[in-house]
Amino acid sequence: MAHAAKVGDAHGGHGAAARASVAHEEGQQHPIRLYLVVWVWLFILSTFSYLVDFFHLQGMLRWSLILLFMMLKAGLIVAVFMHMKWERLALGYAILVPPLAVLIFVAIMVLEADHTLLSRLQFFSPNPN
Amino acid sequence: MEGIAQTQAAQRPGGMEGFVADWSSDQRAFKNVSWGKAMMWIFLLSDTFVFGCFLLSYMTVRMSTRVPWPNPSEVFALEIFGTHMPLILIAIMTFVLITSSGTMAMAVNCGYRRDRGRTAILLVVTALLGATFVGMQAFEWTKLIHEGVRPWGNPWGAEQFGSAFFMITGFHGTHVTIGVIFLLIVARKVWRGDYDDGRPGFFTSRGGRYEIVEITGLYWHFVDLVWVFIFALFYLW
């Protein structure tokens, strides 16, 4: 692998055959049809999320639909447009696992925000009881 | 065996040069993935944390304020031909950005098929759609600033709305702008045939190859990806 990459890098000016082999090995070649299907789905999902707001859906239904459409769109973009679906697991895990730490951060900050809100309600309310 | 190993160790350069050589010597964790692509992914990971922290602080200030949050659906509504359309500008911006992601994916595909003309045209179309997005964002900022939205206050509710809005959309808009510039640079190189004859880049002096289109594409799709989260969490929430 490393050898092939070196050939491509070091002999950039040389024949197209060396680069073509690199492109074959490292490039991502998939049918255009697949991209079009994903593209259409992204449009449909965006329209759905807009309609959630347009029809004034509220409460749990609103949150769950918004998050569902968001995750589906993000998944389609990363998996197909960014080719993560076809990359080896070593890269996939290296890139996709660390952001999960953000979710822990979210949990911590939800607790923190609740605490701040309770303190504000208790000490800064116009009519404390 | 030991002798050979010692000879090899002796031949390796010392000092700073040796430090760099040892850390970069044929030790490759990400097979099939070139150095440039791996580095772009790692950069995108770090950028994920930056945007993650912005959205996180937005969540924190929104959850912890006693003052009602301004309704984004109404704040970003427009009157179009006398019809009141909630959030319509943001919806159009979303569609423009998704369309540009589609043309970008096509450009990567055409690049690997060595279709020079189509790749360049698709890259320029992607850049134009990106510029359209930034233009609409500038319009949105102008409208809101005229209505009195400031980082420290606004006419409708919680003061934190303005700071979160300008910070998050401003940082995203900057990313789109940088992306547009890079797309135009890459489009010019494709058009000139740099990636067909391996002409070295002026900055990296590495031979040009069509993989650069894919790496630029990764950045562009990431910008679209971030917008998916901003659209859901800031505008629809």
C-alpha cells in the first residue's frame, strides 16, 4: 500500500499508469445513480423537517421527528457522499467514535443548565414565595 | 540479524530530521487512504468538536434562561407575494446547500473518470451555489440587524439568542466562504489539466492528482453536514 502511494507521489510527472493504479486503489468510484438517489432522499428529508415546523407540530412528536430526520440526513451524507461506507473500519472508528464524547458533554451540560435555571428561579424571581 | 538491524538503525538520520523520519516512516494505520485524505478527516473531526461546543453552549444558555426564547419560526419568516411563509429563507438555503453537495459528489465521480471538463464545470456550479448560500445568509443577517438583533439583546426575548445566532451561523458562513475559495482554486487546476499531468501545487509541491477533488469534496460535504445540525437544532428547535 505504502509503496503504491509512494509511486504516485514521487513520480507524479511520470506515466498515467502509476497514478491510475493509485486512483484505482485509493479512489472512490461508484455509480452516479446512487448519488442521485441519495440526493433525492436528502431533498425529501429536508422537506419533511420543514413541514414539521410548517404544521406547528409540538412536544415530543416535534423533537423526535426533527432529530430523526437530522440523523438520517447526516448518516446519508457521511456514508455515501463522504464515502465512509466503503472505507475500512480503522478509519471509520477513528473518526466516528470520538464525537460520541460530545454526547457525554451534552449530558453534563443539561444537568448544569437545569441547576442554573433552578437557581435563577429561586433567587431572581419577581415574586419569591 | 541483530547486525543488520543495527546497521539500519545507524543509517537512519539523527536529530530533528530523524525524529520526523521515524514518526513518518512507512507506518500506516489507514490502509487504502492517502495521507491527504486521512489528514482532512482528522481536521474535520477537530472541526466537529468546535461546532459541537458552539451548539452545546447554545443549548446551555437556552435551557438555563428564565426569559422566553424568540420563536425562530417567526423570526426567520418572510412575506413572499403577500403570503406569510415561516422559516422560508432557511428552507431555501438548506435546499441550495444540499444541491451543492449533490453537484460536488458528481464532480468527484467525474474526476475519477478523468472527465476534465465536466469536473471543472461541476466544481464551479458547486462554488456558485455556495456563494448563493453565503449571499442569502448576508441578507438574513442584514434583515435581523435592521430589526434590532444584537449579540447582547433583541426585541423578542432572551438576550442570548443574538450571540448564539451570530456565533454559530457566522462560523458556518466562514466555512462556506473558505470552501467556495478552495472550490474555485481546485476548479482552475482541474481545468488547466494539473491533475492529468501531475503538475505540482505551488504550496505543497506534491504532484497534482484527482484525489484532491475528493478531499475538497470531503470538506464541502462536512459544511453541508454541519448545516443539517444547525438547521435542526437552532432553527427548528
